[in-house]
Amino acid sequence: MNTNLQTPIDYLKGVGPNRADLLRSELGIHTFQDLINLFPNRYLDRTKYYKINELQRNSSEVQIIGEIKGFKEVSQKRGKRLVAKFEDQTGTMELVWFKGHKWIRDSLKLNTTYVVFGKANWYNGVFSLPHPEIELLSEHEKNLRSSMQAIYPSTEKLSNKGISNRVLTNIMQSLFIETKGRFSETLSEDLISELKLLSKSDALFNIHFPKSQELLAKAEFRLKFEELFYIQLQLILKNLIHKSKIKGFVFDSVGSYFNSFYKDHLPFNLTNAQKRVLKEIRQDLGSNAQMNRLLQGDVGSGKTIVAFMSMLIALDNDFQACIMAPTEILSVQHYNSLYEWSKKLNISISLLTGSSNTSERRKIHESLENGELQILIGTHALLEDKVKFKNLGLAIIDEQHRFGVAQRSKLWKKNTSPPHILVMTATPIPRTLAMSVYGDLDISLIDELPPGRKSVKTVHRYDNNRLKVFRFIKDEIEKGRQVYVVYPLIQESESLDYKDLMDGYESISRDFPTPKYQISIVHGKMKAADKEFEMQRFVKGQTQIMVATTVIEVGVNVPNASVMIIESAERFGLSQLHQLRGRVGRGAEQSYCILMTSHKLSQDSKTRLETMTRTNDGFEIAEVDLRLRGPGDLMGTQQSGVLNLKIANIIKDKSILQNARFYAKRILDNDPSLGHPKNKTILDTYRKLSKYKNIWNYIS
């Protein structure tokens, strides 16, 4: 790369100190390198007239000459759209309007030559222009237009200070003159020829000053591929270095704990997915590298038993194991299910949470340090300095997105050598996101449900059907089943939510009077002990209905509960709805999830509700969620850096991302240190990027 790309932007012709300050503060442009990476948002091309059969699937605007052959109205979720059939000598496409139908139909003539201009969309095998600019050819010929033009990101302040799009284009031209348009190559010759990529210089020129639509599409592909390739390279390298540098304990024997549990105490046959994941974990534990694995499985897919059997391998090799969960409720539940299995194998197991009393704590601390205690389950309490293991061999972290990186490393430091780490989550993470955020972890998937689990039937009902819903609940309770009714809880409006919950509780109490019906209530304002008391009444079947805010989102296991009613379902996110639905359907009976809403719904809410009623597949739901909310929201703030991509888009460029990971992995499989002469360019670029951090300053 020309050394002068790190030159401060002040020294570029046409910039000067005032403009330089604005470019720094508004667009984060400090150097020539930053400027070259300011990619256009879109392009205007008013010189070329496209034939319909020449249209490309890229995100640019096009201009076409043709005639309108007819109109039709198409019903959609909200109102109707007006669609015109537009054709030239080479084919037909659609012009689409979502409003102003009457005016458009009255003002446009059939079989008359028009010039239309707009952003071409490809949908269901047809190109369309939504709300195109449209004028008669005779009018159009009187005007002249300049060539294909990049439109750059801007801000109000820049516009007010006179830095218009034209000024940015001129500054960009100066940069190309200054560098003679020559930029050193950043990918190896092998990659460029195998993928038929444009050179780096050609790609940069055609992204800023495209000579044609086709070259623009090639430039976009080349630059997106490169950006994603180096991120994947970084993540895979991190994983390789981790494995070579951080030695783990070698668990080479699978002994009597594991075998006798497998032969004599397994409560049900393992699914193929569970067997596959156990095999992956066993291989990790037997190699001499520290395991760093993410286990993803939908609610109810049987992650707990896989976790337990992994712990048995640690115990068979004379090590201790622990599970850390984000909430007390969840740790208690893990403890209860593992306690039953441990008892049969004479394994000592304890629970440590915020509410464990002093004498319990003292006993746990002692037996941990002398090695008598084999398995410890708990919340953040496990991280306290007083908690010392004799030899912790495996640490399992449940619902990892609730723990920071710092907390994970605290667990590591409880040993002379770091334990093996298994991170579990019931929040399915779309593949693209998992590859980018957890790309340095090995990923295991449990993607089938245990046999005999019926999928939950999900329906959407409006508030005015409430009486029917209540009648249905009564029938289910007659059959001896239990019901959850969940209200949203959103911090800003806590008092309002509390009122909703209380109003709901009262109306349910009226319709389900005592002594025939018993109702539990759980919400955030209650003391922990009262919550636990109410939960236990429900678990024991002493109450038939549990009215709650989302405290029950994670981990409550009541196989007899068969109905989940979610009030104001439009106020929940998709992953939350899916988690809540996972609370039912844990027994052998058919279970139901009823989403209650008012009639006033936004388009996104409709999509969420429609997705929930259509599918039970957590991964499909996560993909829709990613599309609706974007990667930042999905991962929570600490990982939202995933958004700092310059040109690629993790959602739209899914196939390029998969491609980039494939090639990065292939190169590192053959040449882990990138020492081979043919990978010299890649190694040099990788080092420079690490130094200037201008691509992955966001990878934690």
C-alpha cells in the first residue's frame, strides 16, 4: 500500500484545516486511507438508457425508455399497491406505487413513450421500480444530464457548511490524482484468479467512479469479500493461536461415571444431534488444547444432559466441574435436574447463589478446596474470590450473552491452568452472526428435538376474543393442566406495566374465582423469597394459573403447564416471544401459545406475530429477528461493533460472508502461519490492518 495513505487528510489538495476538522468530526476521516474507504451510498446514472433485459441485481438507479401497457391493483397487508406493466422491445417489468393511485392513473397514458428513473428491485423473478420518476420522452429530450455519479454519506452539519456531494466528489478526485489511482494489492494472486476478482486499484476506482453497472457490481463484490475475508481470517487465527498456545487438561479416559450413566441411568435415548455434539466435545477434551466451544440448541433440545455428560468426563479424570447461570431461578433448576442424576452415581454436588447462607457457604468453600465437592452450580456468586477449586477442569457458562468477557476470565483464574470452557445458549444465533461474533469459538448445534415432544401450537388473537380464550383456559384446567399469563415489562414505564399486570390479575381473578381456581402472581417488585414461594406453589401444582412479568423467560420447567398466554405480544421482541413459548410443551400433552394484541399493530409487529404462528424453528426466527433489528440490537451493546463494517452488510451479504470464511479457513488449514511466499500479500495486509485497526477495531 502506498505509504502516503496514512497521510493526514489536511494535506490533500482542496481540503485545508477547516474542512479537515469537519471531515474528522462528522465522518471520522483522519487520513487518505479513511477517505478512500468512504464508500458511496448509491449512484445516479442519467447518461445511459437501459434495456429491461440488461438490468443487473445491484443497488443502483437506472433509466429506461418504454410504454405502460396496463394497470392493476394488488392487495397487500395494508391497503393496496398500484402496479403498472411497463415494457420495451426486450422485455417487461413493473412500476409500483403505494400511494397516490388515483392521481397516477389519471395522469399517465397507456401506449405512450415515457422515460422512467429509479432504483431497480428484484423480487419474485421480476424487476420493479417503486415510485419511479417518470416523464414523457418528448419532455425528457429537452433536458441534459451528467454521467454516473456517486452519492456519499453526509450529515446536516456538512451540508450547512457547504461540503456538498459535489465537493466530496472533487476531494475524492484529488486523492486519485495524488495517488495516480495506484493502490497496492491486498489479496493473493491465487484468490484473485480463482474468484475472478478485480484488482484492488480497479475496484477502488470503480466504486468511486464507476465506468459501468457491471464494473460497479464487480467492485462491490471485491471490496465486500476482502473486508469479510480479513475479519474471518482474524477470528480463525485467534482460534488457532488459542489452541496452540493455551494448553488444556487432557481428559484421556472416559471412565465409570460416564459409562455407567450412559448404560444404566440415561433417562431417554440421545438424539443423533446430541450424540454428534458429545463426540465433538469429547474430541476437544482429549486433545491437548483448551476447549472453547459454543453449544447452541433451541429451548428444550436437551443441552442440559449434554452438559452433564461432559462434566462426567471431567470427573472421570479426577477434575471438578461447574455451571454458571445468569439467574437464581435458572441455577436452581439446573441443580434440581442434575441432583437427581448425580445422586444415582454418588456424585457430590452443591448449589451456590446470592441467597446461600453463611454456614452453607463455608461448607461449600471447604469441600471445594479439598476436592470432596465434584460439581458446583451457581450464579455470579461462583466468581467471588473466596470460591477456590482444588482442580476445576470444565466450566460451563449458560446464556453467555448475559456475562461479560471479564467475568469469563475470572473463572479461568481460579486455576493454575485454564479449565475447558463450554458456553451454552438457548437463544439461536443466526449463522452469519455466529460466524462474525463467535467466529473464534468452535460451534456445536443441537438441531433436533427429543422424540415425543409435540411442537407448540401458536395462534394470534385480538383483545376482543378474550372471552373465548378464557373459555379455552377453563377447558385446559379441567383436564388438569396449568397456564401461564405473561405481561411485558419495559423499564421506562414500570409503573404503567405494574398497573397492566394488576388490572390483568384482577380480571383473571374475576373470571377464575377461588376456591375453584388458585392463581400465583410473580413480578419484579416482590422480594426474592416471595417470588420463590409463588413459583414453588405453581411448580407443585397448588395453583393453576401463573400471572407474571417476564421473570419466567428463562428456565422455568413445569411439564404440566400446557398454555402460555402472552399479553400485549406486540411489545415483545421475537427472541423473547420464542423463549417464552419454550416454557410450555415440556410434557407429553399438546401445548398452546396464545399471542394477545390490540388491533393497532406496526408492520414489524405483524411480521413478528406472523413468524411466531408460522414456525417453531428458533434458527429461522433468529434470521427474521436479525433482518428486523440489525446485528447490533441482537447481540446487545457490548458486541454491537459488528456494525462497523465499511461496505459489507452482514445480513444482505450472507453468501459472500460464507464464501470469505471458507477461503480464509482453507488458506489457514494449508498454511497456519501464512509463511508461504504465495500468502505474503495476505500476511503483510493482515499485519498492517492489525496495526492501523481500520477494519476490525471492533472485534473484542
